[in-house]
Amino acid sequence: MGITEQRRDPELLLKKIQKESRGKLTVFLGAAAGVGKTYAMLENAHERLAEGVDVVVGWVETHKRKETEEMLSGLPVIPGRLIEYREKMLAEMDLDAILARKPRLVLVDELAHTNVTGARHVRRFQDVDELLNAGIDVYTTVNIQHLESLNDIVEQITEVKVRETVPDSILETADRVQLIDIPPEDLIKRLKEGKVYVPGQAERALKNFFRPGNINALREMALRFTAYRVDQQLNEYMHDHAIEGPWSAAEKVLVCVSASPFSAHLIRVAKRMASAMRAEWYAIHLDTPQGSGDERERDRLSRNLRLARELGAHVASLPAADMVKEIVSFCRKENITHLVVGKPVHNRFWEILKGGALVDRLIRKSGGIQIHVIQGKQSQDYVPKVETSVRSADVNWKQYLGGLAMLALMSAINYGMKEQLELLNVAMLFLLPVLLSAAWWGRGPSYATAVCTVLVFDFLFVPPVLSFSVMDIRYIWSFFIFLLVAFVAGGQTERLRSEAEFARQHERRTRSLYEFSREIAAQVELEPIIRVLAQSAAQALECSVAVLLPDERNMLKMRAWEKFADAEADIMQDANELAVAIWAYEHNEVAGRSTETLPSAAYLYLPLNVREKTIGVLGLHMSENRVNADQRRLIEAWAAMAAIAIERIYLTTEANHAALLEESERLRGALFNSISHELRTPLATILGSASTLLDKEITLPEAAQSELLENIRHGAGRMERVVSNLLDTARLESGAMKIKQDWCDIEDVIGAALKRLEEAVRQRTIDISIAQGMPLANGDCVLLEQVLINLIDNALKYSPADTPIEINATQEDKKIIVSVADYGRGILPAELEHVFEKFYRAADAIKISGTGLGLSICKGIIEAHGGTIWAANRPDGGARISFALPVVKQPVIQV
């Protein structure tokens, strides 16, 4: 029987585009081994091959089944890769060979398989994901018992622990799932006939895993999973075609994750509940001041959070002093409707000491949140073989000896003052070593010191002295009370020490991120930012840090490396390390040490992601093979901060480049429009006049000839001013214009400018006003003359021919101020701040000749002299353009 469904992606357009570039994943799902998944996959492959599709076999396990081997014949097979493991050569799928061959479709059997140590990935489903990212379609097989969220249910039903699992997201995001199913009787018959396992193995399987009840339960799980996907497809179809129907209410599920082994069971329960309700689900860890315990508990917490993440939960870690208050607050903030918690396993007395059971307090404060209490159980804390076990912490005997040393000192003091002290005072003083041991070294040394203190107190101070016997039985109760007080005080002191250390760690991490953000805020170049990033991250994370960024050819290169303390030499020169970094960059996945992808690397490589784009890689040299939850949060925070900082520089560079291109394009258009008009008009006049004069068939009177020659001279002068303005602008932009320092008389400069404009001003009235006793200006007389020429020419163009031009020169506050005024139309207020820009011309100046460069050249020359220039409208009409030059004290010439 086969049930097939095609999944349609309901995500946003960006995810649709990304999915189109990936290969298509088809999963042949079975309830158990022997139902014919591999046979059905090969049968479909033959059909595709007959259609002309490029099909290859990447890896298929025939288990020496005759029917499977016959179906395999005729299909191209890529040989496996031999890997040495424990002095044996084992074959695995050759991932690189498949990627190099790049077929249209590849067959990969047994999706849940764990690869041999030395392969690129730890798990085969990671190999499949890389093939899909390369655009290759994949056919694969898996049994329902390998689904991660069903792992504990399968163990409960079959009493067999399934070690190899795949994340639910693999099947949930598959493009096609085909259920392969046969009746239990047929499967048992195949087992007895030896078509699934060899005879001895088949008999054991029939007695254990393949009992009829187990098979039916697995079939039901497989059918339910496929039916859920079909229902999801139907809902999407109704939504796409606007078909009205009953829509379920929006539900959200929350599960709280801790370091307890039972948390894994709660996570799977929450996943199944969310899947059944088609709801979002969250997994949160409450980071209390007590921390996550020892290294073993922190490692278990990290595994639980990773499990929740792989099952598709929104994972978060929140600081919380009051767990109940924080859980309820999170539920209300995220609109959580279902909360999954574990049933208490402690006795009632323990719960009373802790202020009541967590479940009871949650129920009282939950309001409308539905709380699901799951029965707790003791489960084996299984550690996968692919990970290195965590070593227990070594006992620091110096701390215990320190507590005993303080006890000896206090004993000597009390014994020397026993005549002046009551036994109660002695007992109180003996609490001091206990408290100091707890404050300095923790609970263990404190408890050891407390026990030794009771023995010393009894031996030296309780009658009969110098003996461990007790004369008065009431002292026995005093000893117990002393121990209880010492244990409680020591425990509370150690807790306060832990809380203080917890607060210091968070403050140190927050301060390091803040200082880094402050340091890079003012940086506008990439190199200082990545150098500060490497230095700051190395100090905050206490490990060597490497920053790798792509070059112009998109080749990943190391741009910064910061060595921490006495770490090893720069192993980033190792080609294998660089290859792992390149893999993480190209696949946008975390790789290297403490991961399941290329875990033999010495560095942990995190891709720097911004806006769905990888811009670099952050490498961290990890001394341990694992990263706990606290470290992972800090590392992810630094990676996010680094990505934002680097992306800011890239965006700034792109913005500057875009602005430069836009400005260049604008200037190019303005230059083309201005020059084409300013050169074409006088050039046409020159050509026309010259052609007429050279035409021997036309006889012109002397006056007409003089007029034509004057037109040629006027046109040439106009062209000369255009070219001169262009050259002056180019010199100003390139910095090639040099200011020749000299002493200039403003009256002489004005006169020279009018002389050069003699023809233009011949028919105009020029009113000149120069104040008495004007000082000499220090600057380039020729360039200042050019400024006045441009200002006077501008006034002539924009004023009527029968109005005067006014030129004024005065001295004000150690400044020489020269202005040129006209009685024209003036300047619009909105244009006053733009008139000195290159190629800028007034909107109504189309009929007036000019390139829009004259005033910008004036601005550049005046500012090069250390002066300022501005424009204003006159009250009685017209415009006034003025510039100011600083007065420089003339040197005294000795005669």
C-alpha cells in the first residue's frame, strides 16, 4: 500500500526562492525494516531513469536480499569511500564524488545512519542536506522509529532503545513522503523466510522487536504522521483557493528545559502536542543564579536545548530569580496556551522547604493557560558515541586543607582564651572557619570543616576534655544543632557566593559587548573593526579568535587573529583548518570542534550572518570538545555583534560608492548639457562667420566684414571662458591649483578684471566704491582677478542692460569684503544655498548662456585663500554676491 503526498511550501517569497534552488527530497517512510522501502525506492529510480533522468546510486544497503540486488542492477553506482577505523577499512558514501558528478537524482539509503569517524559529517542526514543544498534531488529511506520526537514512545512500546534518530524537520520539510506499508502477517512471513535478516537474527527479532503488537503500533504512528501531512496539504489548498472552512484556533505550546534527563522526554511530549495541534512551540531555559550545576549537568542542558532546536522549537534562555513569575510572564508575552511541566519527583517535605511545588504555584498563577503535568521517570542519561564523555572535576585538596588550617588557628585562639569565654561563645567563634570556607571555596570544604569543627569542639572544650566521650547527653543535641546551623549557614553562604559570581559573569559579558560596540561605533574602516573584534572577543571568550572574510574574488582569507594567553601557535595556517572555515562559509552552517560537522578541527567556526547573507566566519579555538549553554549564548552574541559591525562597514562603503556614482552621473549629465550648449552656439557663430568671409562669390562691405570678424572674436572668447572654467574646476578638484602668495591691491584687481571684460561692460554703467585706506590682500592676484571676472560676468547676464552694476570694497573686523551687486531679478530663497554648486543653474535661466561653473570656481578660489563667499538678495531688488578675505599683517621692510 502506498500513500503519496506532495508538500507545498507556505513560507515567504524569499524562502520559496531559496527552496527552488535546493534539490527535491523524497522520503520512502516505513513502519519497520523489511516492508520494502529500498525496493520501492529502486523501482521509482528505474522509472525516472527510463524517463531520461540522470540517476545514480549514492548508497544502497541490499542486506544480501535477492530481490533488492536484482532491482539495483542497471542503475549507475558511485563506489563508496573506504575509511580506516580501528585498524579496519569501512565503506561509507562518497559525498565528494557525488558532488563532483552532480547527477540530477541520487539514491541514499538509511537516512538515520551514523557515519564512521573520519567522515565529513557525523550523521547521514547531514550528507543528504549538503546534497540538497547543491541542487541535487535525493531519494532516501527511513523507518518511523528513527523519528526523534517518537523516540521515547518507540522505546516504551518495543522496549528497545533506538540509538540512531533523525530530526523531525527532515521529514517535515521533505518535498514528498511516500508511505510503504504491508500487513503485519506479511512482514512476519518475510522475516521467517529470511528475506529481512539472516535466520539467527530473524528469530531474535521476532521474539523482541517484531511482535505483532509492536508492528501494529509502529504502523499506526507512520499512518498518523502521513495523515497529518495530508491534512496540512488540504488546509494549504483551502487557504490558497480561499475556501471557507473550520480553522483551528491559534495554539502555542511551551516546555521548560533544565539539566534533568527527564527534560528530553518533556521536549518530545511538547513536540508531539504541538504537531497534533499544528501549533508553534517554545522551549525555554530559566537561568537562575544557582547556575546549571557541574560540568555534567551543563553538558546535559546543552544536549536538551539542542534537541529542542532540532525538533523545531523556538529556543530561548532567560535569566530568572523567580521561576514561576518568569514562566507566567513569558506565557502572557508570547500568548502561550499550553504549558508542559514534569510531575514533581521530590517528597512533600522537600517541596515545603522550597516554598511549595513548582506545579502548584504555576497552577495558582497560570490564569487561562492550560498546564499539562507529565509523569516523571528515571531514564538513562545516554551519551552518543560520537561525543567525548565529560570528566568529573578533580578535587582541590588545597581548599580542604585551607579550611582545616583556619580551624586549627581558631582552635588555638579559643583554647588560649577558654578561661574568658563561655562554651556558647566558643561554638559561635567556631562558625567562622565554616562560613569563610563556604564563601571562598564552596559547599564541600565548608561541610568538611563543619564536621571537623564538631570533633575538635568535643575533644578540647566539652567535658571531659581531651576525649571524644560526652559527660552530659544534652551536648549530643548541641552537636547536631551546631552541624545543622553550620550546614545551613555554609550552604547559604556558598549560594550567595555563586549568585555573586553569576552576577559578575553576566556583568563582565555585558560590559565586554558594550565596550566593543562603543569602540567600533566611531570606526569607518574595516581593518580597525576586525582588529578590535579579535582582541575583544579573545579576552571575553578566553580563547584564540580568528576573523575570516572574503576577498574581491570571494575567496575566504584570514584578516585578523588574536592569540589568547599562552595558546598554541597560529594553527590557522593549517590548510585543513582553512578548509573547515570555507565549508562553514559556503554552507552557512556552524562547523568544527564541538559540532557534528568536521568535529576533528581545532577551531569552532561560526558563519557571520546578516540579512540572510553570510559575510564572513568567526573562528574560536576551543580547548574542550563541548560548548555549554552559557558559552554558546555568549559566542552567538559575539558572532551577531561582529556580523553587524562588519556589515555596517560594507553598507557604508556601498552607500558611499552609490552616492559617488549618483553624483558622477548627475555631474556627467549636467556637464554634457551645459558644454554641448555653450560650445555649440559660439562654434556655430564662428563657423558661419568664417564661411561667409571665405566665400569669394560674396562681396561684403567693410562694415559687414568687421561685424563678422567681431562675431568670430566674441564666439572664440566665449569658448575660451568655458574651457578656462572647465580647466579651473579640474585643477580645484584634483588639488593641482596652487595659490601664489603675493600682496594684491584690491583696486588694481578690480581694474584688471574690468579691463578683461571691456567689451562686455562697454554699454553698462559700473559704480565702483572702494573705502579709503584699504589694506593689501595676501593671495594670488591672478586668481582673485578671475573671481571678480566671474562675479561681474554673472551680474551682467542676470540683470537688464540698462541697469548699473555696483562693485564695493570695504574693511570690517580684520576682513576685506568685496561685493558685486546688480538690479536684476534676484535669487530665489530656495536657491541661495545652491548657487555655488557645480553645474547648478537657476530653473528660469535656460535662455541665459553659462555652464554653472563660474560661481563654484569662485567658491573654490576664495576658500583656498582662507575666506568665505555668500549670496544675498538686495532689499530694493537684485542680487549681491560677496566674499571676504582675511587681513594679513604686512611685514615691516627695513630700509
